[in-house]
Amino acid sequence: LKAELEQTSDTAKATSEIQKVDFVWMNGELVGWEEAKVPVMSHGLHYGTGVFEGIRGYGYGENLYIFRLREHFERLLESARICDIECSYAPQELERACLELIRANKMRQDCYIRPIIFVGFSGINLGFINYPVNTAIVAFPFSQYFSKAGLDVCVSSWTRLYDPVTPPMAKICGNYVNSVFAKRDAAKNGYDEAIMLNSTGKVSEATGENIFVVRDDELVTPSLGSSILKGLTRDTILLLADELGIRAVEREVARSELYTANEIFLTGTAAGIAPVLSVDKRRVGNGKVGPITERLAKVYFDLVVGRETFGHKQWVTKVY
Ligand SMILES: Cc1ncc(COP(=O)(O)O)c(C=O)c1O
């Protein structure tokens, strides 16, 4: 794990720019990268009317393993339903399309898969009645989201959006403006990531990850009512913790608990299990990666690369 965590700036640099691949899957067919274009007046571009997913493929040995593929597509279509965007594909069809795309690109290295469903080009009516809906999947080489083994984070001055505004439970394109505000401020102030508080002042999540806090050997994560995305990595960690005999609870988390935590880590498909070493320049625990974080990160990593299944074979799709 240490070596894994220490893979730093090179990989960060490698993944900061998206590397073009041969094919993109768009509306039912494979098209060349340069052909995968959308009209400038696409509704989704102007109004954020789209939903997306982030999925990871891990190259291990000669094969490529995709983690929780089915659940990602199910969440994608749930997000679309929340937005009242009608997608004509079933999760199984999108899964097949995703595998077809990866095989066509002969991809065997660590990669990121980005499916997106968005309202297309027709007019400027916000109601988008009878507007076309586009579905695309892009997959490109990717290794690390964070360039550091341990993160220095801040609590953002921006409030996390909440259900009566636009639901954080859905991965809606427009929702990410809220995350972008928090992330840019954090980056400009020298932090790696921002933790956002919800409308009641409780901890919600980071800009693209869920958060876990370890206090007195108990793993705590904000409950689903805390204005969070129901992260699949979060779900994985909750299940693994239970199986490993680590007590885990979902509840409201107060900001002050971040300052008294023994350990904190973030979870996300792109970020994996990312240890937090300081919050608002206050050291978390002893300022090093804690034992519970380390243990869970190791199990998670073994699981996603298909090295060990821990009884969850169905979570890992072998591509070749
Ligand atoms: C806002 C937000 N929260 C949490 C997560 C983590 O979710 P998952 O573990 O499903 O990637 C993500 C990433 O998708 C996210 O964008």
C-alpha cells in the first residue's frame, strides 16, 4: 500500500490531461475520437442538463477489471430519472456497450470510464420537451486522481447543494458547479481538497468523494440525508468494514468531529481510498496514515484489481 500511496507526481501528471483513444461510443455506435462531437447549442452544455458516471478499470496481470460496472449504470439511469431525462438504453445494454468500447480500444491499462446522458440540440426551452437525448461513453487511460499520498484539506466556505435545490443524490452535470467552486478555492489556497458542509452546517462530502472519520475505533460517515452522493466506494467500504469486524455507522457528522478524529479518509471511484492528514491546517491524529485507513485501503485495492474477491466476485468484471 505504501508504494501505492507513494506513486505521486508522475502519475498525477500522467492523468491530468486526457489521452485520446481510437473510439468513443455514441448513441449506439462506435465513432472515431475526432467524430465524437456535439453541437455548440446542445442544451446540456448551456444548462447542465445531463447526468454522468465515473467508473474505473484496473489493469492487473494481462487483464482489465472493472469495478461495480452494473451498479454504476444503474445509478446513471437513476440520476437520469431524477432529472426526468429519458434514456432509451437499459443498464445491461450500456454495460455491453462499455465492454465493446474498451475492447475496440484494446485497453488493458488502468482507465477511467465516463458515461454521460445529456439533453441535445433543439432549442433553448428550459423544459426540453421532445428534445433529443444523447448517450455517450468515453474510456481513457487513468491512474491517480490525487497527486499526493496523504491529503491536506479544508472546510469550504461554500455550502453543499441540497435536495430541494438540485439533488446531490444524483450525478447531475450542473451539480458539479457547486463542487467546482469549492475545489477551485481550496486549490488556490493550497489545499488538495475541500470538505463541504450541508445546509444545516453538518459535514456532507468532499467535492468528488465521500468522507469517513475514525473516532474511538469506530468508522463514521455522513448519513444519506446529509446531502451526499450515495457513493459506490462508500458502500463498498461500509460492507468491507462490517465483514472485517470494524464498527461502522452512518449518521450526521459535526464539523468539530473532523478536528478530533483519529483518522479521516475520502472515498471515490477516481480517488480510491485517499487518507486525509490535515483539516484546516490541523493535524489529523498523529499526521500519518492510520491503521484502519491502511487496512481498508489494502483490502479495497486487492478487491478492485481482482487479486482477491473477499466473497464479492460479482463486483468485478473481467474484460478479456
Ligand atoms: C460528489 C461526489 N461524492 C462522492 C463520490 C464518490 O462516489 P463513488 O464512490 O461512487 O465514485 C463522487 C464520485 O463519483 C462524487 O462526485
